[in-house]
Amino acid sequence: MQTPLYLPTHGLHEEAFKADGSVQPHWQYLVKSLSHLGTDAIASRQRKAERILRDAGATYNVYNMKGGANQSWKLDIVPSIISSEEWGQIEMGLLERAELFNLLLKDIYGPKDLIRTGVIPPEALFLHQGFLRPCQGTSLPGDHQLIFHSTDMVRNADGEICVFTDRTQNPSGAGYALENRTVMSRVLPSLYRDSHVHRLALYFQKLRGQLFSLCTNQDNPRVVILTPGPLNEAYFEHAYLANYLGLHLVQSGDLTVRDGYVWMKSLDGLSRVDVIYRRVDDSFCDPVELRGDSTLGVPNLLEVARSGRVIIANPLGSGVLENPIFLKYLPAISQALLGRELRLKTVETRWLAEPNDLARVREDIDNWVIKPIYRGGLANSVATKGQDENNKAKLLKQVLERPEHYVAQPLMIPSHVPALVNNKLQARPAILRTFSLASDNAYICMPGALTRVGTQEQAIIISNQQGAYSKDTWVVASEPQRIVSNLLNAQTQDALDEANQISLPSRVVENLFWFGRYSERAESLLRILRTIFVLFNNEEVIPIACRERLLWALSEVSSMFPGFKDADANLLENPEQELIEMIADGNRSGSVRANLNALFYCANESKELLSTDMLRVINDIADTMSSLDDMLEQVRDNDMPLSSPEEAMGPLVTALMALAGFAQESMIRGEGWRFMELGKRIERSYQTSVLVEQLLSQELEGGEESILVQALLLSVENLISYRRRYRNRMAIPACLNLVLLDTNNPRSLLFQLQAINEQIATLPGQRKPRNELPLEARTALRAQTQTQLLQLVEISKSTDGQRAALSVFCQDIANSMDEVSTQISAKYFDHKKTSQQLVRN
């Protein structure tokens, strides 16, 4: 077949091809291999990569866009390639640049010699919101204050590498680069293996080692990753790195300052934290001394950092290094601090507070990119080319009002790389993000990068927030790479084993507890809904009394009131629309959609503890729910009954059962699993007791009552077992024996209560003085004992048409489950109150 290549774009630098259209030497093997694969095979591999990313839960949150939350991470399977020789030159420049910015950070929060000697103007420092005066004098042990340094680079039209941005606050992307590499090694394994690509494992091994080396308490070092939470754009990366590095992922509510130290709130109490690898912006990290309205930080964190009792990487205040004004003065800064010019070229930068710079930009306004000096501040970067005159005038007016807050950089279309667009290779502009790490006595570079690709051929500003794709970046060697082992030596392993005995953050455990409850709640609701549709769509007409009891039971189980309680005859006769809302209306508390949304939230909050299989099933549930929404929308629009309950809800029930199965088979029986199991068993006990009371506490005529018994057995997945045991005779005592007391039945009430007591006995803090049981254990044991003492014949008897004893028993069990849940929450999930400034700065 014809090779799927393209001719170089005229006037622009092509990384893979020379000006005459021939392939660059280090790209030849890749281009040849892709050519042999062919279009269909490449498209198939691309779809496989998308499935892998989806199943792994790899997401990137796009702000201010409908459907942008938890959007799947985008990866183009055609890698970007850098030769080992060229990378050697780039690497030397990156290491030099990291050292320079480390020295610059020391000077800014130290003697400020650069300002004193006039190398940089004072405004370059004091105008920037990233300069934090409370951080003055704060320093980390050792020579390196800047632990992580990242750069954004492009190759210009001359083929020269040029840095246009430095990231020093909490650089993101390394985790996504690692995930890209993992996917590529599965999608194109032979191509990846035979290309002799430099491995990334050593960089992350060094990263982990560096974090632990910063700990002042080397006997039992404790390192956590501080994340803003699931709404952050790169939350997947935070959870991914926590898993890969074996660190706890914490949010602000998981940490507290006590007695001059930072502690993590865990089930066992407070666990001291030595190092915080932060992914929260500087000013948000401490609501007491920095930004008073922040809910993402830890009150008094800066005070502990100043005392040296906790190490924060990167240190608070390092965001000031991202000020693009420094790029204008970088040659002078380099001469002052290093005594030489930098190897890597930096893009020309003009500070618009300087009259000459402003005049130069105004003369040729169409060929500049205007940037605010603070990324979180006035505006995004704006490319003036292509803007209409009205927009240009507005931009210029905005700049002239506060010119000191803006810089301008020449309009530069990055070099192009081959990208897979509509199953064909096309030219797309790309930028490169690199990662450097302080390690031992020097910096090291990750031998690769995160390549981002524009969606259009002439794209100028390339950002994931604007839909850009990513690529794996291959630094190819001339011979196979030595495989680096991730195994730790025995001495280090012993220390880490001790450190990893830290209990989980209580927030994570709480979300797993509610994950269990919401999954069971959604499954129970789906089962009774499915039962109702099956019975109502049956050839036999359901008596009105049975319809009422079933619909009332549905309202009680879902807690969606008024629902069918006190409903008029028309609603009871035509319940389809209300049933549809109970399934799909996410704005109604208690609906299937609302419960699944809560389930997704809890899964996101505890993502780092869920297996890949569980994440895959959760994604399947989301996809299935979307399909169900589409079908229900058609039902609403056509005002027609939903006649296919198995087709509509069966896949959701199956997926929820698969989720429960993976939890049983793939989760370690640790604290997280125990609390998830507790939540599940408490919810099932509650649902069963409510359903039994609603369907059986009121006596009906024999034929009608048998319908309700059958509905109960079908809803709790016991109908087949009942028929095998009791043939087809529907009797209340026999039904209650199977549903309430049979411990061989994994869905019986007594089975749940025994499991609850077993799990409570294993929780932390269960030993009491004088051998007393804790409150939650007493409540659960009372419910189990009350169930074991049941006399089925007596409780099945009715007086004046009511089974009062059965009703009281079911209500007692439901109340006990509510009490157990509340008592567990109060004991293990109590979160700290937030401290904030009384007066804003």
C-alpha cells in the first residue's frame, strides 16, 4: 500500500522530514513501521489506546466547558522522536537552566542581590502575586531549594530549540508522560522495544528517593501528595503518581497542624508528615498567612515550613519564578549567578512597562503573543494575529491601563510533527514540556517529555485546556537501554515497610464507606424498579392493592417523597413517567442517577485505592447510564411507556454486581475494603428491612399477597432459590425464613448483620477498658440478636389485617442501621474545622 506520509509544510520546520521531503534518520524506523502497519491497523491501535486510557480512568478536566469534567486524556499514538545526540545537548541546557533558577530562588527569598545590584528591577519581583513575603528566609536543607523544574519548549522555523515558559510552582505533566509511555508499550510493543527508547523508570525512582531523602525523620519517613481534589484539571495525575510512588494522596481536610508539626488524620489517630509533595498553588496552601478564602490549604502550614519541621516541594513562594518578566533579564541574571550565558535559547520577551518595548509591540501588533505576568491573574495569553480590529483595540486598551502587568513574545508557530488526524498522518504544531529533578548533588532530567499537539495546522497557543492532544516523546538510543529495576535494597525496604503502616486518611475511608452504600442503594433501587416493570407489563393485570403497595415500597426504598405516597388514582394507574424520573433525574435526591453520581464522586475521591478493573466497571456504568438516559429521553418525548425493563436496567444491575465482585476479589482486606464492606452491608440491611415492611406488614387476600411475596423475592434475587426449596407455594413464614434468617443466603438480613459485626470487630479502637463493647458494636450486636430471636410463625400472624410485630421489627432494624452508620461516621470520619484569616490582606 502507499506510504501514509505528507509533504513538509512550506516555510515551517518539520521535525520528521527534511526540506526535500526525505525522512530524518532518527525517524526512519518509525515511519517505515507505520507504513507497513497501514491505515486500518494504525486506526485500530489508536482505538486500543483510547480504550486503555478510558479503562485506566485517565482523565483531564477541562474547565468552563460542558462535559469537560473527567474528560478522557487524549493520546496520539504516533510518538514524537528526539535523537540521543540532540537530547544530550538539550539535557545539558536543561540542567544548567534548573541550576540557574535554583540560584534565583535562593536570591529572591534571601539577600536579593540581583535587585540591589540592578540586574532586575524591583517591579519584576514585587508586582508578581507569586512573590510571598511570609516566605522570606524560608529554606530547605541542602543546596537545592527548587526540587522540580519544568520548561515548555518549541523548535522554531530554523529548527532551533527555544524555551518560552518555565514552570516552578507545581509542574504538572510528568505523570501523564508516564501514562502515555505505559499505553504506548502496550499498543505498539515491538516498535517501542526495537526503537531503543530511553526508559523513564529511573527518573521516577529518583523522584521517590529524593522525596524521602528530604525527610528529617529518617527512621520513619512519611511523604504525602497534597492535591486540590477531583475538580482539579490534573487530578488523575495526582492519583496516578500516588499509586506509582506508593504515597498517600491527601487533601486539605486530611492534614492538620498540631504542636508545631503537620499531621495526617487517619483511622489510628494522627500520623506525622515529614514531606509534602504539593500540587496546590502557592497562595492557596495556607488560609491563615496567605490566601484567606482558600479551602485547599492547611492552616498554619507556612509556620511549620519556616521552622523546618515539614518540607514542602516545591517550596512555597517558588511560583514567583514563573514571572515572564525574568525572561527579559535572563541573560544578565545568568551572567550574575553563573558567570556565563545559557546554552538553551530563551524566546525574546518584552516587558510592556518599558516604553521602548511597548512602542516596539504597538508598531507591529499582529506578530506578538500578549501574556499576563501572573497565570492566575488578569487574562490568558492572546495571539493578536487573526483578531478583529475591535478585539485588538480592547486588548490594547487593557494593556495600556496596566502595562507593567503584561509581557509580549514574538508570534512563533512551532515546528510540526506527524500526527494521526482522521486516521491519516498530517502535520501539526507541537510543544515540548520537560522535567528536571534535584537529586543528590545535581539535577537530572527525565529522558523524555510530554509533547502537546495543536488541533489545527496553524495553531499558535497549544493547551490541553483548549483541546490539544498529547504524544509520547521517545529519546532513541543507538543501542538497547539497560533495564532499571524498581526493587529497593533490603535496608530501604525495611524502613519503607514501617512507614507504609500509616493508616489511610479518614476522608478516603469515608468515601469508600459511602461508595459501598451508594453502590448497594443504586442496585437495590434498580432491582425493585425492574421488578415493578416486569409485573406491570405482564399479561396478567396486577390488582390495584398490589400496585399501591409496590409503588409505595418504591418511594420508601428510594426516599423520593412524595413519590407515590398519597398519590391519586391516575398516577397509580399510569406511573411510567414518575418511574422514569426515579431512574434518570439526577436533580432528584434518591433517584438511580443521583445515587450513581454520588458513587462516581466517591470513586473519584478514593481513585488511588481502586483497582484498574474496578475503574473499568465504573466507566462502564457511566457509559451504560448515558445510553439509558438517551432511551428514556425518547420515552419522555414520545410519551410512551417503558416496555423493556431488562434492556433498560439489566446492564446497570450487571455492572453493579461486577463492581461488587471485583471489590471482593481484587481489593486487599485492609481498612479501605472493610469500610466499603461495612457500607454495603449496612445499606443492604436497611433496604431489606424497609422492603419487607412495605410489602408484607399489611395482610392482603391470598392471591394478592402471593404477588407481593413474589415481588419481594424477585427484588432481593431469591425467587429461584425459594422455588427450589418450597416449590411454588408462596407462604409468609417460608419467605421470611429465606429473606431474614437463612445465613446460607448471602442476601439475607442475618447474613448482613453477622458480616457487619465481624467487620466492626476488626476496626481500630475496638478495645475498651473493662472489656466493654464500643457503641457501634453494641448497636450492631443488638440488631443481630434481635433478628436471631425472631419466631417466624408469630411474626407472620396478623391482627385486623396488620402484621404489627413484623412492622416494628423492620423499623427497629432500619433505625439500628441508621444508628450504626451515624456512630461509625462520628467515630472515624470527623474532619477538622477550617481556620482562616479574620482580616483579608
